[in-house]
Amino acid sequence: ETCTLFSLCSFCDMSNSSPQFRWLVEDLGAAGSNNDTHWIMVLGHDPIYRSTLYHQNFSTWRQQVELLLDRYDVDFAVWSHDRWYERTKPMRNFTVSDHRLSRLDSVNGTVHYTCVREVFLYRPTT
């Protein structure tokens, strides 16, 4: 069993005609049809989901990525940027797909993880 990993540029164009979108569509499709691929994982900088509306990402980029995560049954997505850890239940089309699920299963949606970013130690200057 293998995990196929896709690293996205959260600051790059994600319109249908962009190189990143076309690459992701082609390679996610190939990964999904490969019987040796057990897990499909996407990672990027700016989280698609946050527990707070502060700095919530409601952009077209987010909508395009979520569309592809759903279409190609991505198992989980790992994001950074924020200074706390969060994990969603399986998400599909911007909603929790089923509250009762206890295992990771892309058929029910993508689980999103936001990992703690480095912590800066502030030191007074003299």
C-alpha cells in the first residue's frame, strides 16, 4: 500500500486553465486509478477549514481545491500557517459528511489537518 502526496502552492492560480489546476486534475486522476495507491494526501500552506472565521479562506482557490478533493476522493489534507492543531471530521462540499464516522475513509469525505507552525520565541533586545 502506498500514499501518493501532492504539494500545492496556496498562493498560485487555481483557475481551470492554470498549470497547477491542470497538473492536479491529471495526477489525482492517475493516483485514483492506480490500484497500488491506498492513500491520497494533499498538503498546502493556507488551511481550507478553520474553527474561527478570523482569516477564514473563502477564496476561489479554496473552492477549486475542495472541488478536486471531493471529485478525486482525497483521503486527507494537511495544512500549516496557523499556530494551533485542528482536525475536521470528513468534509464533502464544505459540510461534515457524517458525524458518526470513526475511521478515515475518503468515500465519506476528506479529513483536514492543520498542523502547528513553528513557534517564535520573542526575546527582548537590549
